[in-house]
Amino acid sequence: MSIVVTGATGHLGRHVVEQLLDKVPAEQVTAVVRSAAKAADLAGRGVRIAVADYNDPATFDGLFAAGDKVLLISGNEFDKGRVGQHRVVIDAAKAAGVALLAYTSAPGPLTAALADDHRGTEEALLGSGVPYTLLRNGWYHENYTENLAPVLEHDAVLAAAGEGRISSASRADYAAAAVAVLTGEGHENRTYELGGDEAWSFAEYAAELSRQTGREIAYNAVTPEALTGILAGAGVPGPMAAVLAGVDVSIEKGELVVDSGDLSRLAGRPATPIAEAVAAALKG
């Protein structure tokens, strides 16, 4: 039996593999990657490397074995039909008779266009008959803290979320939840709504940045249309800019507030506070 992680050299995938190596022998972990070179460090530590691509179904032939536990990390090629890509993995997992396929999805209440591919993948997974776990990951701290340069340049946090609140957590937190499912028992056919322990607003985020930098950083609430234009002007492709603005609309509606407690319960510790993520990013 192997624990198989797709997208293993991505931002979330690396956290998952690192945390798995703290819990199980390296030879029990398979990292599925598109580039073996990017996984050379993992191979050097004894992790099995499998080169496969969501866009090439044949590369998944024989990759899984009966009894494997698989983490399908959602793809990030929004223009290539992500549901079809994910179905390639689901079909291969079904053919192999894996024990569990866990999928990194989006929060149940999320109506933004970003959630459409996740809902389609959930439908395909539930229809496959493969034992599943839906890890409905909320938003990541890093979506904000990794993009502080323009915030600090203009002393302003820009969002189209009004006074909406968001239960974000760190990638390492979500990875810990995934690892708990992959190494534990009793998670078959379960759905977990995952998010941070404390929801925050963008005004509070700006205030925290002000506190930690000693500068006056404002929250500038804009319309979704204005945000789409600003993002597009900054080089974000138009369709993706509209998707991101749509997420802000969902935040204003409260769709990214998660109060289930599932994340900290699975991780076995409190989720990382946004203030801690800000501090880490500013040290960066």
C-alpha cells in the first residue's frame, strides 16, 4: 500500500509530502509530478517518483495499486477543463481499486465561478463508487501574504468584499488535515469543511498589517468591476481577474466563513492565525 500525492511539487503538495515523511517511511509515499527534475530532492530522500500529467491519461495507467490511498490535489490549469483532468485520476483510481481517494475541493457554500470545477469533480468522484474524502479547503493565508508588495507600495489593501469575513488558514494547516486523512482510519465517504479558527475582515487585515509594519495601511473597498480592471491592469488574465473578483463577492456574502472546526480537529492543533502568517511574510 502506498500513499500517493498528485501535484506533489506544487505549493500544497510539497507541504503534504513533507508532513507525510514525518509520519510514514519514505518508501510508502509516491509523489506524482510532471517533472522528475523538480522532485529530485524527494527522490533523494527515498520517495517514489511517478511522472504523470492530468492532460495525458495514458501516464496514469498502472500508476495506482489496489489498497493505495490517493490525494488528488486540484489542478491549476483553469483553461484546460479541470473536471476532465481530475476524471483521468478518478478513472485510474477506480480501475486500480484504491482504498481511498481524497480530493481538495472548495467550501460547500461557495457559489463563485471558482467552485464550478470543484462541484463537477465532486460529482464525478461520488459517481465513480471509489471510497472518497472531500477536503473542502477554504482560502489560503498565502493568497494574501504572498502578494504584499503592492499593498506595501500603496499602503492599501484592495478588495471587493465589503465588510465580509473570511476563515483562511495556511497551506501547512490544510496539508496537516490531508495527512491526517491519508494516514488515519474512518475517513471514507466523509466530507470535511475546512477553514481557520478565526474569521477576519479586510479592515482587520489592514489593521494587522499596520500594527506589524508601523505604517498606516488602509482598506480600500472597491466594486467587483473595479477590482477586475485593476487586476487585469496588473497583468492578471481577464477571465482569472473576473474569477478572483467573484471570490470577493462570495466573501462579502459570508460564503468563505467556515465554523465547522474540522480543520483544527483533523490537524490536532489550532489553525495558524492570520497575524502569524503576516509576520512570517514580512520576515520573508
